[in-house]
Amino acid sequence: MQWALNPIGYMETNQRRYGDFFAAPISPLSDDSFTFVNHPEALQYILTHDSTPELSAPGEPNRIVEPLLGSRSLILLSGENHRRHRKLVMPPFHGERLKVYGDLICAITQEVAATWQPGVPFVARQSMQKITMGVILQAVFGLARGERYERLQTVLAQRLDMVSSPLASLLIFFPALGQDMGRWSPGHRIQQVSRECDRIIYDEIRERRTQDTRHRTDVLSLLLAARDDQGQGLDDVSLRDELMTLLVAGHETTATALTWALYWIYSRPDIYQRLMAELKGCTDSDPLAITRLPYLNAVCNETLRIYPVAMLTFPRQAEQDLELQGHAIKAGTYLMGCIYLIHQHPEFYQNPKEFNPDRFLQNTYSPYEFIPFGNGARRCVGAALAQMELKLVLSTILLTSSLKFVGKKPVQAQRRGVTLGPSPVMLQRSE
């Protein structure tokens, strides 16, 4: 219950009590305990050996998200099946493919920003969700504006909001609470919205299979054309589950990171002024040139460090008895890197509670000291797109809108589904 309602308190309390390793039975779906690993060196060993006889990266421990993502989501697959699907899903999110999304991200951001009225406060997260939802629907689903676009946008937002608050998150951690117990139960409404969401997605998949998609650049079209070494593609159910995975992983998480970044930028005049000076000094009109600006990159990295959206890596399982930093690990043990505690570790981050982008200009951190997207066999497939989107949305807002932070209460970190997000951040257009 504490892990569900107060994750930061849970993690920090147990680290103070037990140090960089502690085991806990945090999942009501099994009797297994999960060992939190809170030191980069131990985590590096785990994540660089997670496809060896010593350690594996199974999907079964992640079934807590199956009601939302589906059983064929990349997150729930294991072994060769996982490697095959990952190989099919990865290409659209790297290299030249990413460039085609840059102008789209900037245009969607400007469209949402144009709705902000001078002197009228707005909830930053709601606007960021509109932006990231637009990117997902157009870049990933490949939908043009229209009835299906608007309906899918509505039902997807409804489905995700049903488990967004700390209290509603209990529906994830205690699945029995989410069962359909009649028309007035939360589970009944969840099932209704889920069926409507699935209907729209399957309609789009079936329609797209009848079209010539060779010249399309959206992720759905690329996934429809993808084939493994045996010439096999993804069936409709697998496509639906991967699309839902990309939606949740690429829409919710990026909106959360953007909201945190806006809070830090507009509540800290020194950061705002320095960032504006860098952005205005960039004379290259190519959107990708902006993503290479050092201080913007530092602000984004510090945003992802201080309150990482994903608090934990996906579990790895010890396939044989191990010893990690003097700790005996028995075969069968599930090991999870605690991203939040590693990012707060005083051995690697001086004054870790302070938001200080300069630490990323003055220091170089290993991929296991700074690990917002995980690593190893289950590193986030959309990490490059998420980082590009974060920088382009922020730079577009800063260069086209004059905003100020108008919140009356301190912004606090709190659970949002399976992630960590901020309490409401209020902004206002001042021009």
C-alpha cells in the first residue's frame, strides 16, 4: 500500500534502513519478492549480463500492466519471442526515421500553444498531453485529422486518466478492484472504454492493411511492413498491443517529463534566462540543430534525473546463484534497478535534491549512473524519439510563447499510474 500511494517515501525509507540492496514483496500478483538494486556498479553488471546464462530479462513479472497493454506487448514477452518483436519494433525510432518527425512535433506544439489565452491560467499537463497525444496519433498511428482521430484521442485519454491519480493507481496494483462489478463500478467503465479503444485501433489496422503504405513514414505503416528473418510479420493482436505500448510509453511519460521541465524552467528565472539566451543564439533553422544545444540538453537531463518518470528498471531474474557487491543472490531472485534512488545517490550526485542542470555540463555520467530510459535488453525503444520530442516541444514553447508560473502551492512528486509525476503545474500566458 505504501509503495502504491507514497513511492518516494517507500524507497527512501527502505534505503535508509537497508542500504543499496533491499527485497520486498511489492506485487499482489505473486508471492515473489523483488530486490531493489540502488547502486550503479551492481546495476551495470545486471544489465550487461541480462541475456546470459547468469541473468534473464523475463516479461512475466511485468504482467501488472497486461490489462492496459495486452498480453503480446513487448513489455510482457520473454526470450526469443521478445528479441524477435524488439527487432521488428526498433527501426522506426532511430536514425533517419526520426528526422521526419521534427517539423511535425514543432507544428503540433504551436497549434496547442495557440489555444492559451493571455491572463488565463491553464494546467500544464493537460496541454502537454494534447501535444504528445498529437505526436502519437500522427507520427505513430499515422492518423489524419478526422472523426477517427478525434474519437481515438478522446477514449485513449479517458482510459489513461482512469488510473492516473495516486488513489486510482490502486486499480493497477490490486487488480481485483478493477473487475467489472456492475455499471457503477470503476471496472465496468474501464472495460467499456477499453473495448471502444480496441475497436478503433483494430479498424485502423484492418483498413491500413488494404492500402499501399510503401511511401508512408508513420510507425504503424512501418510495423505493418516489418518482417523477421523468417519473413513473418506482426498479426493484428500483436500490432494492437505494440501500439498501446507505444502510446502509454510515449504519450504519458513524455507529457510528464515536459510538465516537470516547464515547472523548473518557469519557477527558476536564472534557468529561464540562460535557456532563452542559448535558444535565441541558435541561427540554424533545422529543428535537429536545436536538439544539440548543450544547456537545453542539460536542463532536459536534469529534469529526467531529479524525478525520473520511470522509477524502476524492468525486473531481471537470476538464473543461478550470484554475488553482487557482497550480497548473495539466490537463483530465481528478481532484481530491479531503482532509477530514482540511483539518481538521488549522494556518491554520484552532489546535493541530489537540488535542480542543477550544470551538473550535466561539468560531469559525465555512465549509462548506469544516469539511466532514465533503462538499459540492456529492455532499454526503452522510443528513447531517441522521446528525447528529441522533449527538446523540440520546450524550445518551441519558449521561443513562441511568454509564460509564467502561477501555482500557489509547491509542486510535489506523486504517483501517476506506474510512473512518477508532478502535482498540478499552473502556467499563464502573459502577453
